[in-house]
Amino acid sequence: MDALKRKVIEDGVVIDESILKVDGFLNHQIDAGLMYEIGEVFHSQFGDQGVTKVLTIEASGIAPAIMVAHRFNVPCLFAKKAKPNTLNEGHYQTDVHSFTKNNTNRVIVSTEFLSDQDKVLIIDDFLANGEAALGLHRLAQQAGAETVGIGILVEKSFQPGRARLEEASLNVSSLCQVASLKGNKVTLLGDDND
Ligand code: G4P
């Protein structure tokens, strides 16, 4: 997706060889027009899959996911990283370990909002090691729902996330694939960064 690739190249800040900061349009300030376009692109890719729910994880997945859900005209459900006091009914839960942040979050969704009738499209901002996406897929499995695909905005292709998701037979679509962050520079896969 050219608009996202341009943003990553122009506004992305390389923190080190493994971390890209995208606070200007995704992780802090959000480019709403870009999120809208992302909804269009994922709809063109997954629009014939019978998606009933868009599933993401708080916090940064929510902005793109809500625009995707709007385009599909289905609810956007986000997994919470803490069990709220108001959640009294049953819930699905799984542990998601972040290698990037070196922490583990127990993530939950209410049984009220996910069932075996659902066809789930998982959306997230980054794909690094695949832990978040696999965790969301496990939540869908607990509900008996089908994961029809995984839509990622920025894939760090030098990390093992994609391979792990494909090993689990998941259909992954990434709108921007980062081949390397070496030399304080973002290099996109296929070198198509101009
Ligand atoms: P994984 O889910 O693919 O395994 O990724 P990992 O655990 O390594 O990353 C955990 C968190 O760090 C995720 O955010 C992910 O979006 C974010 N992240 C990973 N790599 C990068 C990066 O290069 N740049 C930025 N800006 N973020 C990255 P999270 O824990 O879900 O928190 P939140 O930021 O969504 O609140």
C-alpha cells in the first residue's frame, strides 16, 4: 500500500536495528485518512470472506481496526490487557508474551462478543514475533470462531512473525513489509521504498 509505505519511509524514525517509531501517524498521533484507506484495502482483500467481526488488541491496533470494521460494517472487538471490574460474565483469555517489551500480558475478551458463529479478521499495527496475532487467534479458537485472515499494517520481515503465522495456516496480509532497519535506515522488502 503506497500511502502507508510513504509514511513509514518519510515519518518513521529508526530507534535501533529492530524498532521503528511511528508515533507521527499510528502509535500516538493518528492519521485518520490513512486509517480510512487501510479499511478500504483490507476490504478489497478480505471482503468476500464473510467477516463478522474485526478483532484486535489494545492499544495501537484499535485505530486501524475500527476503520476496517467500519468498512466491513461489522463490530470491532479489542482484547483487553486487564480484566475490567465490570466484566462479570465469562471470558476467554490467553497470555501474550512481548519480546519487544519483555513482558507478558493476560489478554481477555468477553464470551458475550465472540462465538462459534463468528468469522474473524484480526488486525494489528505491527507484526514482529507474531505473539499478539497468535494470541488473538487462540481467543478466536476458544470461542469456536474461524480466523479468516490477519491484516497487518507494518510487518518487520526480518523477525519471525510471518513464518510463525503461516506455520499455523493463517492467511497473512501485510501492507508494508520492512526488510531491515540497519544503518539507521528503513529498507522495505523488494527495495520499493521510493
Ligand atoms: P508480536 O506481537 O508480533 O510478537 O510483537 P512484540 O510482542 O515483539 O511487540 C509487542 C508490542 O510492541 C506490540 O505493541 C507491538 O505493536 C509493538 N511493536 C513491536 N515492534 C515494534 C516496532 O518496531 N515499533 C513500534 N512502534 N512498536 C512495535 P503492544 O504491546 O500490543 O502495545 P501497544 O503499543 O499496542 O499499546
